[in-house]
Amino acid sequence: MSDQSSTNIPWAGIAVIVALISSTYLVPHAFQQLRPPEKERAQPPPEVDLEVDARLWEDPFFALRRFETERSDRCAKQPAAQKKDDPNCESAEQLKVRRGADRFMKSLKDKNHDGLYDEVLIIAALVPGNPFVGAEESRRRTRYATLAGLQAKGYVPENAERIGLLQFDIADPADLDKPKPAAAGASDIQASGERNLIVPYEVLTERPLLRADGVRSPRRERYSQIVLLWIDEAALPQAKLTALARIFGNLLPTHQCKLPHLVMIGPSSSDNLRVGLADLNRASKTDYLVPPREGDHAEREKHCGVTTEADFEAKLKKGGSSVVSASASASAAAPPQAQASSAAPFAISETHPSARAKAAQEARNGYWLMSRADLLDSLSTAADHQLEELNGQQIDKFLNQRFGQLADPDGRAVDVHFKRMIATDADVLAQVVTELELRLPGEANRRVVLVAERDSLYAQALVRELRHGLKKKTTIRFEQVYFYRGLDGVTTREGAEKPGGGAQSSASAKGSDSPSAIEWPESRDQLDYLRRMAASLKDSDGSAGGGRIGAIGILANDVHDKLLVLQALHDTFPDKVFFTTDMDARYLHPATLAFTRNLVVGTSLPLEFPRVVPAATGAGGEKPKLALQGGTPPLRDVYQSASYIAARRAACRDQGCRDEEDAATKEALDNPSIYEIGRSRAVPLSGYAFTNRPAESNASRTGSVTRAASMPSKATSSTSGAWWSRTKCSL
């Protein structure tokens, strides 16, 4: 007996050692932040033009709110004598002048000293300005990606620590009251009903030529300055597109032949795209926004120094606008006017115009400018057939016709340059459907449960597309379960109270401190609904007439909602296929892997584009591939990737650069990717990410099956499923 006991292996001790080693060396640990805390010290007086402190990774609107709060407190405490010397304590009228468009345009660089701004690019980035939870992070991500894209093309901020402010009156002309009678001796007519909008902006310039850069491209291919405007969609009035047109009409000097090139990146969601299309349709039928039909060729000839309409078209093309209809006449290329004077041919000629007349003119000029801009849609994913506002038309044709009614005196269609920088829901779900067909047995009845949010076009469109994509699978039945966005009940007030971002949960409201406490069904959050939903689905699984559940799809905008649904259902259905859309780095965090493991994700773009080794030429003397990543770290979500490639394309001044960017992104946009969340990374299964994976990433699947080696081609993947073992991935 003593011999037997002496040879016993100390399994308990070994297990402790293995656990210690695993937790120390195999599990990723948080970085240790060593920066010591610092107190705010006296700062030098702020620049007059760049008023707001904001690092490049900050939300510009959070920085703006912080600045306004601090400015208000400081000015309230200052003696009257000191306020006169502080530019930030000026009156509202003084601030309006200092933040006005005229003063700003004069501050831009004019390399040729000719008073023209054709070397300037203005990018209007539309972002969600609402105060809901998640909006601030969305703005941070969009700004980070946009600046990274511009810097990858060789443009750097003039000041990396400060941003400026512009102020515009954006009231709808129809809402402005009739002008009040001018007081005796007054030189203008004041109007009531003004609605001011503060727009943060930053200016980027061409990065200086460095020794390692080699020979720079010709000067004509670069912008001297890029102005990046951050426009709060939520702050725009009901006629949002007309308000946006007023901003452009007020900012850009439409009396010039050479104008800054204009690029719009946005809108921020499919719902806002629908709003913009409805506004455009309404504006095209509004009398005071439709340009007058009086001939203006004589005024244009006098102002621009051209003698023929063809010359005028050619000069406008050369002057910084890449969007000019080849078939439209010169009258379609000139901005609308109302009795233009020779001094300012595109301005209204009234000595004291009413506020409504001035606003209408700004809106008309703004719509003309937008008709010639590059419209890069990087965040809205609804396909054309999902947008009821198009009434069955393609979006390009709809835009050409409606902008033509607003930009051409004769109402002829113009050539609007609209480009999607992210794949549509239909394209992504086509890949998801292919993956589901491979995973679900075809010989047995199966249910696909779709857990979707009710309150967004995005989720509803996904449900319809998925049902349509799988309609040929007669053995599959669908069931929808809905929830309202914001399952955790967190608002921006409570979000700041806890580092984890959670409000007081229903379990806490019950009075229990135990983490395993069941949610009390009485609070703002919807967690108790989730628990009962999971129990109900479990009871129905395999019931008579219902069929067994084969897959569960989670369709929502908010990643935190998706994570909560996964927590509720993952342990209840450990053998089911879970799938969703839009890759996000939060799925890969160690805190979520317990319930995101094996999640199938269909996504338009990867978080990191393939790395390209610099070379003089490609194989066989071909031009090397464009290095899209450009030194940028892998991003946080697919919408950052879309904003990133949109910014890269926007920075192109010549058509050759645009064509190069389009060619580099076409494969990714045309071939969305499918990933499966593994132990530590997202493993590409098909699509762009799979075909462009590094050679060493061919990880084996269950058993001896290697998907990388036996993946069928796109043409045959829907019919060839023998290679797939239909078992859970053991990555």
C-alpha cells in the first residue's frame, strides 16, 4: 500500500500550476497605463480661429460641448473689463461674425494668389448628433477612420490639438417670417425665425515631402488644403437636405468659376438616407427652390471670360468639379440666380433682401453645388429596392432627375456622382444565405429564428432580405422575435455613472447584489423579456408542428443589444448556429468570447485590408497592388472601414487616383466576407477576406477537414456542400 501511495501523481497540484501558467501566459492581459495624473494648469490664450481643444481621437461634438460649458463658466466669473480682452466672451453677434463663412473662406490658402479656390477640397461628413448611448462612440470611430484615410493619402492636420467652429443660419426658407419693418436709419432688415447651427471643422494640408517618399506626384494631383466639416444630422431642421444646401450655399462663393471641390460622406444610416431622399423629392417640387428660367449666359460670359457654352463647360470641368454632365448644356452648369448683377452674377440683386429671399437663394445655390459634388455613401446599407422613396427607380437615376430639377433651369437631368462605399444589406445577406444552406441539413424541417429590433429600417430590411434569400429552401420555416433598441435601458446620464456603461439593472432594482440574480420584471431595461423569450423558444424547439430550430439570427444596429441577445440564448442553445451582420472588434474581446464563440458574421468589409509589401513593380512588370491599409491599425468595425476608404477616395484630386482607389476596393465591395469567431480571432470562411487571407492562416477545421483547402468556388458553393462537416468549428 505504501508503494502505491508513493507513486500517486499529484493531479491537483499540476492542475493549479497549469491554470497559473495559462492565466499568466496564454490569456491576453490589459495594458498597464503608466501615465501619471495631471492637474489642469494655466494655458496660453486660445487661437481665435481654432477655438476648441480636441485631440484627433476625440468626438468633435463632445469637445464642442465641453468648450461651450467651460467658456460660459469662465465668462460668467470674469469682470466686465476682462471680458473685452477675451475673444471667447464676445457677444452672440460678434461670435456670429467671427465664425462666419466669409471670414473663414478668406483664411484659406490661395496658392496662386488669384482669389480662386480650386485647389481646396471641402469634405462634409454627416454624423449622428443625437445624445443616445453609442452615438458618441460612433462619432469617435468615424472621425478616427476619416482622418486616418486622409493621412494615408498624405494629408496631415494643420493643428492636431484644436478644431475651429463655423456658424450658419439653417432655417427652412418656408419657416422664416416676413421681414420686420426696419427701424429708422437701419441699414438692413432683420428677420425672425433664425436657426443657428455650429459646425466644427479642421483643416489638413499636404504633408511635406520626406526623403523616404521619393518623387511626389505632380502638383495638379494634390489639394493645397482639405477642410473637414463635421455636420450634426440631428441638429438639422425638418427639411434636412435644404438646411444642408443652405450651409453649402452660404459657405462657398458661387460667383466664381473655380470653386473648391465638394465631397459629402454620409448619411450616417439607412434611415437618414431615406429622410434625405424624401427631402430631395419634396424640394424638387418646391417653387422657390426651383431655379428661374431666365437666360444667364451673358452674365456668365462676362464674369468667367468665356465666349461659348462649350468653353464654359470646359472651364468648369477644369475648375475643380469632377461631376459635369457630358450631355447637359452650359445653362445646367451654372448656379441658379435671381436677377443677377454684373458685380456678383450669382447673387440676388435686392439691396436689402428679405431673410426668406436670401435663404431661398442660398438653398438654390447649395443644391446646385451638391449636384456637382461627389456623394460617397459609406454608412447606409439599404439596397435600392428597399428604399420606398425611390418608387422603383435606381438611386442614380433618381438623384440625376431630382437634382436636375433643382440645378437646371430647364429641369433636365444632371450627372450626379453617387458611389456606395459599403456593400448593401442584400449583397451581405446573399453570402450569409449561402453559408446557412451549407450548415442546415436539407432533408429535415428546420426553423430559422430571427431576433430583430423593431425600430430601424436596417433590421427590418435584413429580415425581408433573409426570408427572400431562403425562400427556395422549402424545408426552412421562419419565425421573428422583436425587441426595441437599447435592451439594457442605459441612457447617456447613467452611461457615465459606471465604467462598464450599465445603468441600474432590474436585478439591482430588486435589491440583490448577487450577479446571478434574476432580472426583476419592472424597470426600463428589457432583460427580463430576453429571459422569457429564451425559455419560450426552448419550449418550442422540436414541438409538434414547430420543427427544430436550426439557426438563430440576430439583426440589430447596436452591438451591445446583440451581445445581450447572445448571452440570453447561447447557453440555452449550445448546438445551434448563431449568425449576424457587420464585423465588430467587440465580438473578439475576451469578456465576450464565452458567448460569441462560433458566431457567424457576414460583413461588407474587413477590419484590416491585406498588407501589401512595397515593391517597384508587381509580378511580370505589372503595377503593384495599392496598399489600402496604409499603416493604419486594424479598425474597430466595418463602418470605420467604409469611412476610411471613402476618405481615401475623397482625397484624390485627379481621375487616375480615383480609378486606382475604385479598383482596389471593388473586390471587397463586390464580394462580402463571412467570418466565424474563433478562440482568439475571426476566421474568414468565404468572400474577400478568405481569398485575400495570408498563406499561413489556413487553419484546419474539425477533424481533418480544412476549409481553406477545400472551399468551393463562388459559382458552385451554393450547390456543393459535401466538403462541410456541418459540425461546430473547433478553432
